[in-house]
Amino acid sequence: MASISMRSLVKTYGDFTVIPGLDLEIADHEFVVLVGPSGCGKSTLLRVLAGLERINGGDLYIGDDRVNDVPAARRDIAMVFQDYALYPHMTVRQNMAFALEMRGMDKAEIETRVKRAAGLLHIEDFLDRRPKALSGGQRQRVAMGRAIVRDPRVFLFDEPLSNLDAKLRAQVRAEIKALSQQLRTTMVFVTHDQVEAMTMADRIVIMKSGIIQQVGSPEDVYERPANLFVAGFIGSPAMNVLPVTVAGDRLVLSNARSVQIASLGSKRPAALIEGATVDLGIRPEHFEVAPDDPNAIAVTVDLVEPLGSDTLIHFKLAEINAIARVSPDLRPKPGDSLSLSPVPGKIHLFERETGEVIR
Amino acid sequence: MSDAAPSDRSLQILNTVLLVLAGCVVMVPTLWMVASSFKQSFEVTAYPPTIIFTPTLDNYVALSETTPFLHYAFNSMIVTMASTALGLILGAPAAFVASWTRITWPAIVTLVARMAPGTLFLLPWYVMFRQVDMIGSYWSLILTHAVITMPIVIWVLIPFFDNIPRSVYEAAQVDGCSPARVFWRIALPLVTAGLAVSAILAFVFSWNYFLFALVLSNSDTKTLIAASFNFIGEGSTNWGALMAAATLIALPPLILAVIVQRWLISGLTLGAVKG
């Protein structure tokens, strides 16, 4: 178990810079999820941590050790790969024992550890099978078992759930979460799935183009996104973003100034000057149906998506597509009129030019 | 009645015709050689050729009586097996490194060396081996034949190594393997089919290689293929004995060629990754 420290870390491939200089501290025992769209550098960062890629600048510490030039074999980390990367010519038992054999561990101790890990993951019955005789979910468990059995300083997961079907993914997700609480080992988990990030992480690191956009707890990044990118990435469906103009204590749609969309109330940020145009973010779940509110926005329903637990209403606000998540009891039809208003205190304002949040 | 569409059926017919033609091109000389080895000397060169004849073992008897055939076979076996082993020992790690690093130019250099005519190397080698007094030794043949076997091993194995998911190598590194251990413990066991195929191909090419043995061997170390040249004289050639020798020389590669079919289908990496 160890903390991880990345200081001004740079990774390039020839002239192409993937990570231009990244600082991140991960505490001992912490479960950190790196999340971002494809090509954002999250998997590269994980491979750098694993020692599978050399860094081109900065420093990387695992515990107190500077590991810039330490090969993967000597970093004492375990990694679960996206495609599991099991050794096909070995049985499950041999797969799990392999890393321990490489460290010259006593055979009896290896057997004890393999059995313990197999018990933990409920794979005792498959120990003498080869990977090709296992289902995707079973292979995934073996890959985790291979990591657990080593009792490493750090666990790395590279999108380990992406090859599982939706039901199994939810199940294994919960199992990994439970395991992390049981093992109390530092874990770094890479995913592009924000649901995985939100449900598993102690802290989420949201990346774009090799740059960290925000680091925070799941609640933080959801409730207080640092910029438009984070606001759009976290939450499904994505946050509605509308260009608005400040008019007194009101926010009116920039392209339809007669439509007041929200009120700033008494907590008006100092940076907001009269007549400024900013982006207003409202999450779909932060609209409420308010037929009696004189300030509510009257919208025409374009599309209704009943999800069972709730219903998504698609509509346009001055030609901009927007979505509201409402109670499943409400069953409007396309063409119906609906009065919606943002939940007070749940609106987000972003600078137009930079996309940074205005607080 | 066939369910195939007319265009499918004509394709099948074309396929069959082409296969038969290719089979004829390959098999007719082979069958001719085998048949000739069982003919009397005058029948071998008769024109028009005799199709119906009384088979005789005279040529095989003459072969065993006039030449130390088994000794030459032993020489061939020594040279072929050692050069194949050397090709595997040098070629397998080279193929692994070429695949791992994706740097294939050294492998291309070996291929160029393999494709260049043997006569290009022959004179320098002859001079070199004479200077170290190795002409006529097994080692001169083994080392020169390794130039034939090693590129085969490298080029057969590179796609086999390429086929192993990179993440499997990386998992082994994370598990504590040095690159040498990744090769020995992970990569090599996963390319056993490729090793078998490359070994058999290297064996066949070395076994059949004529030129180096003709020049670099002596009467003690002469290989079968070089010894068979003895039957070709300036005035007369014993075609029957030559055909008998050729038939026997062709047997080991033919048997191995049949075996190689079994190894070509490689399913060992199944289950390494998703799917």
C-alpha cells in the first residue's frame, strides 16, 4: 500500500504530447478513477504508472520511491487489463501463481494465497481450467485474482468492465467497490464510463487532452463542476447549456430576451456584470414541473422517453435542444405544453470564452 | 442436387481444375522420379517413356552396394538437425525482439541474405573456412546452413509472436518478468505451433541444400544431396541409381511436409483475451 505522487509529469510520443505536465497526488488506500473521453490520456497515464511507458519529464513517486526509471517488473504494482491478458497456456491457478513464482515465493505460501484470492472471488471451481474454458465474467475475475494474490502496493485497472455485458458490469462494479473497501489498497481505475466513475471512486480525476479538468469527490464534480467540459461529461443525460444574458437579477435567453430562464436571487456572483452573456447550465433532473409558477418557462414537448424510474422530456428553448428529467407519473405527449422551472440553487454559470465556472 | 448458385458451382469447378493442374505440376515429376527408381536402367531413358514396366529393386541394391548411403544419410542428419537447432536458437529470440520492438529491418537483412544466391557467399566462406582449417568439417556445413535456416525461423515466427496480444507481454512485465523471462515463460510456449512449423521448414530447406555441401564437405562429411551428384558422370549417368537416391533423399522432407499440416492450425492463443 502506498501513495502516488505525479509532479509535472510529461509524456510524449515523438512530437505528439499526450500529457503536457500533470500534477496529481493520490493518497494511500484511496480509490481514484481517471475518467475522460477517448484520447484524453487516461490510459497512457495508467501505463506510465505501471511502468509500461517511460515518462519524458517530471517525477513519479510510488510511496517514497521515485520510480521514473524503475521497470514495471520492480514497481510492485498489479494491473487488470481491459482484455484481461491472461496467460492462455496456463491454468487459472498457474495464472494467479505466476507473479508470486517470479518473486521466488515459497510454494506453500503461493498455494495459500491463490486459494484465499480464489475464495474471495468465488473462482475456486475453475482453478484447473485454462482461460479459453471460461466465460468473459470468469476471466475478468481471474484477472482480478491475479492482481489480488500479489498484495501489491497499488492496483491499476484499465477499463476492466468494458467487455462485460450491462448486467455483469453492474455486478462486477459492485464487487470491485466492495473489494476495495476490504483490501484497503491504493487503486487507480481508468474508465470512460462516468457511471463507473461516480459509483466507485473516492475521488474522480476528469481529463481532457492530457490535462486534468477537475479532481474531486463524485459529489463535488457533479454538484460543482469546474468548467463546461466537466459539467457536460459528468451526468447523464448531459447538463443543458444555454447562452443567457444578465438582466438585473434575471437571466434571459440570449437569442430570445423575452424568455427569463432563471433568477439570480441574492447570491449574484460579483463577476457577473449587467448585460454580460454567459452559459447557463441546468441538469435535466434540476428542472421541476411548476404549472402554478408565474416565472416558469412554457415549453412544448418534442419527445418523451419513459425510463421506468423517471421520464425524459425533450424540448426546445429558443431553438436549443434541452432535456428535463421528470417524475414517471407525468406522461405528456409530444406537442403538449409544459411549465418548467429550474430548481433554485441548482443552476451553474460558466464564462462564455473560457468555459470556467462563475462562482 | 446441389444447393449452390450457378456462379458458385462454376467457381467450384474452376477451383477443382486449378487444383488438379497444380497437383499435376507438383506430382508428375515426383511420381516420375519414384517410378524411374524402380525401372531398369534402359527403361529410365527410353523414349517414348514406358508406363507399364516390371518393377525392380536393382537400383536400390546398386545404391547400397556402390555408395556408403547410410553414412551420407547420417551426415545429412547431423548437418540438418544442428543447423535447424542453431536456426531456432538464434532465430526465435530474434523474431521475438523484432515483434516486440516492431523493428523489422534486421529481419529483412537476414531475408535478403537468404534470397541472395548461395554462390555469393561461397567463395568468401571457402576462403575463411580454409584459413581456419575447417573445410570438410561438420561445423563449416552447420554454420553455412544456419544462414538458410535462421531467416526461415525468423520469418515464420514473427507473425506468431505478433499474434500474441501485447497486453499478455505487458501483464508478464507487471508480474515481474524481465524481457528474457517474458520470452522464455510466456512468448515461447505460446508459439509452439510456429516453432514446429519453422523447424520443419528449416529442416527441409537445409536437407535439400546442395551447393554448400558440394564445396565445403569432404568424402567423410558429404551430405546425401551432394553425394547423389556422384551418379552423374561425364560420360554416362546412372539414372536409375540417381532416381533411387533422389527418392530416398526426398522421403524425410515429404514425411515432414505431411506432419507440418497438423501444426499449421494454431489455436493456442484462444482465450488470452476477450471473446
